[in-house]
Amino acid sequence: MSGVNVSVSPWLSSPKESRLRRPLRIAIFGFGTVGSSVARILVESQPEGLDLTHIFNRRIDRKRVDWTPASVEWSEDADAVLASNVDVIVELAGGLDPAGNWVRRALDAGKSVVTANKKLIASHGVELERLAEARGGHLKYGAAVAGGIPVIPGLEQGLAGDRIDRVVGILNGTCNFILSQMDEGAEYAAVLAEAQKRGYAEADPTEDVGGFDARAKLAILMRLALRAVVDPEEIQPRAITQVSAIDFTYARDLGCTIRQIARAERTGGAIAATVGPMLVAQRSPLAWSRGTENMVIFTGQFGGDVVFSGHGAGGQPTAVAVVSDLLALAHGSRRVEIPAVQASVSAEFEVPHYIRLLVDDRPGIVAEITGYLARERINIRAILQRPGYPPHALPFVVTVEPCKSSALQRALASIRTMNCHRAEPLDLQMLE
Amino acid sequence: MSGVNVSVSPWLSSPKESRLRRPLRIAIFGFGTVGSSVARILVESQPEGLDLTHIFNRRIDRKRVDWTPASVEWSEDADAVLASNVDVIVELAGGLDPAGNWVRRALDAGKSVVTANKKLIASHGVELERLAEARGGHLKYGAAVAGGIPVIPGLEQGLAGDRIDRVVGILNGTCNFILSQMDEGAEYAAVLAEAQKRGYAEADPTEDVGGFDARAKLAILMRLALRAVVDPEEIQPRAITQVSAIDFTYARDLGCTIRQIARAERTGGAIAATVGPMLVAQRSPLAWSRGTENMVIFTGQFGGDVVFSGHGAGGQPTAVAVVSDLLALAHGSRRVEIPAVQASVSAEFEVPHYIRLLVDDRPGIVAEITGYLARERINIRAILQRPGYPPHALPFVVTVEPCKSSALQRALASIRTMNCHRAEPLDLQMLE
């Protein structure tokens, strides 16, 4: 076995240099946390083949920094930058408009686009990829899901040979931060305030805590992993705000914790997907994710479970995904196009459930509740009632064996008609 | 936000079909567990753009199966298959020879090669990639490290924008199976026998348990992640056979377990690397890997820790990596070439250590041992001595604060001169 006998930088041999021709001219649209992190890496690491030429932002004077080369043009005129000779637009403004308009115009002009815009890709990814292909450009969005974790490149380039039937993920760092802090005893309002202070949560946290952010990311993963083109608005999100301290207590009694989970699976010909708080076993990888971390688990017919984990958000990790996409473009890497077909989404899973009730106690409540469950042929797994709570606001939990979501919802509709409730009953899927 | 309004299989639009031109003609070299799994996926899933045309094996008649299409040519003549009009050789024979010869000849003829051969890539990857590039073919080896886990595509396509300073991995499923079973009370010899029965371990297990398999994989990851071209033989492996039941007991007392770890890091200008059994905290992701699973953690300057985990070996998971590489070739995906420079490897880490001694007890042993450590300015962290062992064969453990490996080895050389030892002292790195 002979050693490697090359002298210096062997992978920078001449054929490659000739392939790279000239560096890609790059314009960053949106100079916030991620945009400035991308610029920093481009300026400091000077990756071969990448040349930062333009930075666009509204009211650009607020944004100027002193560490970019003099050659970089700062602009608040999107039209002028789009009309310039840049090769790639790095779209980091987010949202459908005007970002979608810039992306379309860039692709239409034969430029390539690298974006972290999950909302745009979830809703218009197929249309935009067709446009890119028709005009000879490329669309890359490795940063749109799970930030710095290479879930999308891993899927496209390393799992395309499998048939993936199931995706389970922690896709929103804000919710994971809130729930993992609540697990350690903090109250929702206090943790949310801390998350806002640290910049993990927006002033209006609905997009995150309501599950809308995670559902856009799930829709993207469903297209690439389950090969199903879905309308993200068909996925029903449930907010984590329904979860309270008592649920973490009962979850622990069940050997579980609570996480915001995005899940989708193919069963037979149907695709089911949902986003919301769920119970996960403490020994499951999903319980390992703490703070703002993300995690994605794909289950393939051939390869079994593959887990990706790391920092799903934040300027620098997201910038790694953006710069990696830019390098892939510069090196001529092409997307492995995974054929996907249009599909509609159901919310029908067959899983065990956790049902937490808060009641004004009287005789017969358990009999009535279990009667409604029995009518739907739902088997009780366990009934948990901790001592020490006042009888007029008594929390207790019923867990049930795997049953269809629709059957459970029918039973819950009956349970809700009872006049004993001090709070809306909470039902959570239990991941096994 | 409008829904997606395409009808069927939108990613199979005409521009792509024209790009794929004709399917790649594929020859499998080596029809063992992985080779037959690759063939099964190609035959059953019929991925677009991939056409299995040849299967080569020595004494091919033993290997024939009845489920391949009649068009597949079975051959025991490597020269004839190499001289045929196949586009891609899938090399699954393993080892340096004759596999290396086939790979070189295929690349030299302008064909592409997909291989799972870690030994060949670790020792000759740079040379073979230059050959591929010079002749217009491609070399892909996603299956060479961590089987079905897309570590290499994830690195090349999704982490190229980061600067990775550290790689820590569980890269050998056999060792992980043995150590995780020993953690639950089994004896080494019994677990090895079971691993051999299940097909996880070879009749001669040296390659796995001695750390040679993991070090080849580590050398490949060092090139792609740390950008350091190293001679794998410069990495010193240590065998897991030194670990015994008592070490798991003491590891548990320390909140740890024991895993075979491959680790490499860049500190200043130097590259340190080693492979061997180490203590890992029970709350570390590395302790989650059970059975034959693999795990790799990269630490980047920008993106922080990224974790990949899944099935690192076995026919089907490895076949997923091979077929994914084939699809990437068919779709025109190109490697993101990560510039790497020649580097020499030290074994110098600065980490805490676990030292287990088995002594014929007499007064003064601890004083003498701690004296030798003090002479090297090594601080004691803890001394553990469980009751219940006979004084003539007394196991006890000293853990020390982070110190240089070289200082520890000097102290151990002195400790070994003592006449009290009933077994060779065992020192293990502790991962923090």
C-alpha cells in the first residue's frame, strides 16, 4: 500500500481550474443576519470561484459595513442589480413578495438563484425549478430546511437511491428552544420572552409557534423524500401554545418529553402529514435535540433510519448552507432531480395518543370518557391521575393504543360535550 | 400564495430527459451482499437513467440469480467487461488488488467508477481522482464511509462552505456492536462469536477490532472535512480487545460508556488523528449509537456540530449509497472539489484520560502512580476503587485532567516499571 505521493493542493489541478473558468459574480439580496454571515464567509474565506459583487437592501445606508472589498457595490435598486452582469442572486429577504418576484426575474434572465426562502420554495418550488431549467440557470435552496444541516444535499445526492416512506423532524428551532426549556420547568410566557430577547423568536411568534414555518419545510422535504408535490396549506398545523407545564409532568411519567414534530408518511397510496406538539420517547433521538437544534429522520425501505442533526437556524449555520450551494454551482454540481408527483395530504395517522383533560371532578367522568372512546373502538393504554391537585381543576391523562386520527377526533367531539371541562381537552400524537 | 398547479411528475420535464440522453450502462464487479443489493434496487426500482448490463464475479456460476433481466451479461472475465461499452464500473470487490487495477483501467479508459472500497480510496483516492479528471470520467465513493449515511455527499455538497476543525465518528459497525453488547454485560469472546454468526464480523476480525477499517474511513473524512491528504498508515489504531468488563463498570460510574472512536482535529497548523476505544459521556450523541450503527460528528467554525447517524454497513444501506452515486452520475452532478493539502499526522491530543490498573495490592501504589503523573504535571481528576475485588488482583481507575498524549505516555512508561501489575495498564481518551 503506497502512500499518497502528491506535493501540494492536488485537488486544484489544472483541468478543474479550466472548468471553473471565471468566478461566479454574486449578489446578496437582503443584508440581515444571514446575509452578513454569507458576506463574511465570502470575504474572509475567499472560496475559489466565488466573487461577491453586489449587496442589495432597502435603505442600504443603514446596512453598510466597512469590511467588504471596495469592489462590492452597495445598492437599494433591485432592478439595477437584477439587470447587472451578476451570475447568481442569493435571495435572503424571505417571504413570497417581493422576494418571489426577484427570484423569478433572475431565473427568467438565465441567472441562478440560491435561496433560504422556505415559504417560496414550499409553495412555488416546482414552478421555479422548471423556469430555471428552461432558461439554463439553477435554483438551489439547501438553506431553506434545517439551516446548517445538509439535509437537502444529503437527500438529493446520497439518498436518492432509496425509497423513503417516512419523514420525522424537528424543523423549528424556536419551538424546540421553548419546549426544551419548558421541559426543565420554565413557563411558556417566560421562555417566549427569553427567546424573543435572544433573537430566536419574532415579536409576533405565530409563524413559529403556530407551526407554519415547520409546515413549509415539511412540504419541501415531502417533495424530495416522499416524492410528493403537496400544497403546504393542506397540512394542518397545531400550535405548541396548547401545551402546559402539567403535560411535561405527565409526559415524564410516560418516559417521554414533548417536542414540536413535523411528520409525513406514505401508507399505501396515501400521504399523511401534520405538524404540532407530540410526545416523543426520552430514549428517542428526537428527545436529544435541545435548544434551537433541528433534527430530521428519514426512514428508507432499503437504508432504514438516517438521522441528521445540528444547528437549524442562526446566521452562521444558515450561511454555511448558502455558501455550500454557491460552491456546488461554481463546481458544476447538478441537482439530482427526484421525480415527484402531485399528491393531496391527509391528516390521518394511526398512532397512539395522549389525551389530557382538566375537569371539575364528579363521579362517572372516567366511565363516560372511556365509553366515548370504546364507541370508536379505541383501546385505553393507561390512565394517569397524579395526587395533589384540587378536585375542581383536576388534570388527568388517558393514553390510547394506536388508532386512526379521525376516530379519535370523533371520540373527542363527544368528550367535549361533557359539562365537566375546566379547559379544552388536549390530544397529542405519541411517536414510537 | 397560490398552490402548485402542475399535473404529473413535474420533475421529469423534457429538458431533463434530453440531458440524460441515454441510460448509463452499468457493470457490477463483485456480486456479494452489496453487489446483489445494488442489482436488486436497479432491477426492482428501475431508476431512470441506469441500465444494469454486466455482472462480473470470479466463478460466476455460483453467483447467478434468476431475477435479473435476460439482457444482463454474467461474466468471469474482468478484461472483457472492462473492454466492453459499459459507462460505469461499480467496484464492490474491495481491497487494493485486483480491485485497484480494475478501477485504474476503467478510469484510464474514460469510464466512471462508483466504489465502496475504503482501503483503495484512503490510500489512492487523490491519484485516482486525478486520473478520472484527466480522462473525463468520474470517481464516486459515497459508500466507502458510513454505508447508507450520506456523510460524503453531505460534506461535499452541504458543508463545503464551512471550515471544519474536528471529526469524531463511530465508523465501524462491528466494533460498535461488540462494545454496545459488552456495555450490557456480555463478554468479548461471546459477542465476537455472535457477531461472526450474524455476519457482522469476519473469521479474522483484526481489520475491524484492530481499528484498521475505521482508520481508512477516517483518512477519507480527513481529506474531505479537514482538507488534509494523509497516509492512513500514519494513523495509530488501538484495538478494542484491551477493554474488559470492569472498564464498562467504571465507565458507568463516570457517567460514560465505551465506544470505538475515530477522531481527527486541526489544532493550530497540526493535524492529530487516532482510532481506538474511548470513554464517551452517556449523554453524548456518540453513546446513542447502538448495534451496528455508525455516527459522524463534524465541528465547523461557522456551523457548529453537525451529526449524521444511521446504518453504516449491510448490503441494503450500502447499496443505497452506491445507487445514489449512480443517479448523481446520470444526472450530471459533479463533485464539489474541496482543495486539500498533504499533511502528516500526529497522535498528540490534549484530552482527559482514563487509566485502569489491575494490581497486586500493597501500600504506596497510589502514591507512586500519582507521583509519576505529577512529574509530568498531569492533574488527577478522580480515583475510583470499587469494593469487592480480591487484593491480589485489584482493579482501580485514575482519571486525569486534559493533558498531552505524549506526557501521559511518558508517565505510563514509568508506571509500567512498577512490579505490582497483574495486567497491562489501560489508558483511554475521554471525549468531552
